[in-house]
Amino acid sequence: MNKPIIEVSQFSFSYPTSPSNPVLQNLTFSIEPSKITAIIGPNGSGKSTLFKILSTIQPITHTRKVFAFGLDIATSPNQIRPKIGVLFQNPSLDPYLTAYENLLCAALLAGISGKHIKSQINLSLASVGLLQDAKTLASRLSGGQQRKLEIARCLLTSPPLLILDEPSSGLDPNARADLWQVYRSLTENGTTIILITHLMDEAEKADSIILLNHGQIAAAGNPLNLIQKFGPFILTASFSDPTTAEKAVIHLKNFPNSTILMRSTSIIASLSTPHIVASSLHDIFPNSLLSTSIHKPTLNDVFTFITYPTQQSPTNNQLSSHHNEN
């Protein structure tokens, strides 16, 4: 078995200005080579801080906790950086330069020169399907093409690891699908990708996910396995008022292996017999039940059940979570 690209062991982190408020708490995980790992979590969960640490932007002082390529990030960031390509969330292309010129500037800054510079730029452009657009101004490229160009810039030094922060932000579904073709092509050729994203449908495509919540790992593993463990069906029901929704929660607790989340006048439940439950809700609350729907669980459902109950300051009894294993 190949050695993990990233290894993190019982790592916690606080910013020097708030040493008593840890942003990351006791993280332990590894990133396998030639795979796509998605890091997800609600706002404030620690995703951005973890991104900065793994990309060596944020210095850390705790040694022997975070390793990249077998090197300690705390003591060897300069040796690790040439092995990493980093894509930031905010666009950083020069709109007045062509695609080729943008990469030329980046290549010179990276120390690439001589007879290999042109071939390296063309190879990077070809890797993302932009070789034919080499002479096009960056400002005239579509949003998806611009993100591809930024990924091509990351590839100039042939790094074995790419760390991408919200690469699909603002892109339409077709552009996002094109990016995923690029990701898969890269991993097939040995590149490892860490993807920071808030898009659950995108994270479902990854080989593995790490779900952060309040700075801790709340779930990790293959997305499909996590979804399958969660339950066979999801029932959503909306009511005319919160009091009725609360009564429905009490009713649903009578069904075995149910996990129930209440949000104001709606309930979301993971159930094995959703059609029977939906029928019973119609019988018991005929005048206040507004709608019901049933679907197979998705990663978005897993995300909601894991993170919503622990978000801060629920008010007016709008939030309750119940699990029954009769």
C-alpha cells in the first residue's frame, strides 16, 4: 500500500490571538495518494484554517502532528511547498494577459526558464483542455475556463498534490462537470487532490470526505458508505405551525430506527418505512399537514443531520433532534 500523502495525528490549533479558543481540535486523518478528498463543513467549522495549514500558509509550532510527503509541516515548510499546487477561492488571473502569458509570468516566478518553459506551459494548458485558447485574453475566457487556467498554473511545477479552495464557486453545472473531468484525469496520472467545498453534490463525487464541525471531525470516509449507513429513506414533512410539528416528532419516535430533526414548522426524518409514516401523518394531522416528500438520502442529508443540531443559538424551540432505536 502506498504511503499517505498527508498524515495528521491528534492535531489541535488555536490562533495566537485567541489561545483559549481552539479552531481545530484533535484531528486525526490521512490523505491517500492519487485520490480526491473533499473537506466539507458549515461556516466556522475550521475548513479555511485547515486549508491554510495544509498548504503551509499558516505556520504551526506543534511538531510531529502534521506530515506531508513524510516531512513535518511545522519544521519543513520550505521543502514541502514545491510539492504543492494551491488554488485560492478568489480569482487571481491578470485579465489583460492571455492564457499563455498568465502562465508565463507564473512560470518565471516559479523559477522555470530556458528551453523547457514553453513546453511546460503548453503541457499545463493541455492538461486542462485549454491549449487551443493559449492566445485568448483571460478576461474573454468563461468562468469555468478561468478556473481551469488557474489549475493549469498550479500544474506548472508538476506538483504531486493540489489543494483547491472552493474551485467551483460561482460556476454553472456544466462548467463544474468539466472541472471534474480535469480532476479525474489528473488523479489517473498520479496527482492527489484535496478539495475544500461547500457543495454537497460535488463532495459526493470525491473518493473520500472529511466533515468538520466546530473544529472537529464529525464524519469521515467514502461518501457512498456514509450515505448508506445513514438510512434507507428520508421523509420531509411541513406543517402549518410549530406545535403540530412537535406533536409529529413525538409520533415519529414510535417508529424504530428513526432519526428526526425539527426545523421550525418542518421535520426531516431518516426512516425505514417512510410511506407508512407519511400515511399516518396524513391520518393524524389532516388539517395541519401541508406537504410530505420521500427520497433516498444524499450527502446533503448527512451534512444536515450531523451539523444542524449543534449550530449555535437555536431559538423559540425551533430545533430538536431525536433518535429512536426501539
